[in-house]
Amino acid sequence: SGRLAALNVVALDLDYRKMPQWRGAQPEEVAQAVRTAVRDHGLPLPSVIMDTGRGLAVLWLIHELPAAAEPRWRPAQRCLIDLFLGFGADRSCGDAARVFRLPETVNRKNGRPVTVLDGTLQRYDFDSLADVIYRAAGRPTRAELAARKAAKAQRQKTTASGPRGLAPAARFRQVRADLVSLVAHWGGQVPEGL
């Protein structure tokens, strides 16, 4: 039907060979550097790291989300990609319909086999994983955004329901009383310019 059934992965497609610092590097070497970067970012280890024959696929399997959750999924996916641009992370991998090569198949573009290099095979809770991704990127988590929104709404509610100042007649009386006090302070004479 062409419709997305469910979301079950947050992933990176790393075209590391396009990056000057990784040209000529072996997939295992890059996979080790990716694991180090993952730890440095405070992310959980990936569920699967695959040598696709032309790059690496780094997958965090998540407990299945309905297709309707795509608006929640997409920002976390994009943020993850941004964290790994130094490894040649492919920005087009941000679409929910992304298909990855299967292990033990052959990449027909270069005749190399697709192999699994590492991974925990663990599935993660999406919201927890997304929060870790956002923290690593220096962005607020969904809970922090919700708290900010609630605080702003509370401030607006307090401002709207709180005192809004004096009624015009009372305000005039107060201004007049203040002016009379100032004139008395200056001995009945308002200094020039004031």
C-alpha cells in the first residue's frame, strides 16, 4: 500500500569513505571509532553495526511505534544524524521508509558482502533513547520542552488573571496624590525643567 506500518529503528547510514579522515580506513576501525563516539555522547551502544560494503549502517532497534508517531521520531532521527556528520552520516537517512541491506547479502554496487561487525541486539524505549540523543546534541528533552511550555502557560495565566493595574479614576487620584507630594517636597515650588 506504500504506507508506513510502524517505526522500529533509529539509524545512521555512514558514508565514512567520503570523509577525508576516514579514506582508506577499514570498516572495523571506523566501527570502533563510532562506538567510542557513541560512548562519548552518552548514547547506548547500537543494536547492530553493519559493514554494508560501501559504508556502515548503525542501528538502534526500538520498541515498535505506530506510524502516527513519525512526527516524534523524525526530530530524534535528524538530531542523531547531526551528531555523526564527522563520520559521513547521510542526511537522506532521516526518512522513516529507509531500507537497509540485509546481512550476508552482497552489495551489487561493489560485490562486497554485507556483514555484522558488532551490536547488542537490544531494543530500546524510543522516548528514553530520544532524550539521550537530545541531551547529547545540547537540545532540551521532550519533558523539558513540556515543562517550559507549562511554565509559560502558567505565567500567562497568572498575568491574565492577576491585577492589571488601577482603574482610570483610581490611577488619576494616585498620580495627583504623587504630584502633590512632590510639590510639597520642593516647598511648593516645582523646580524649572521638572
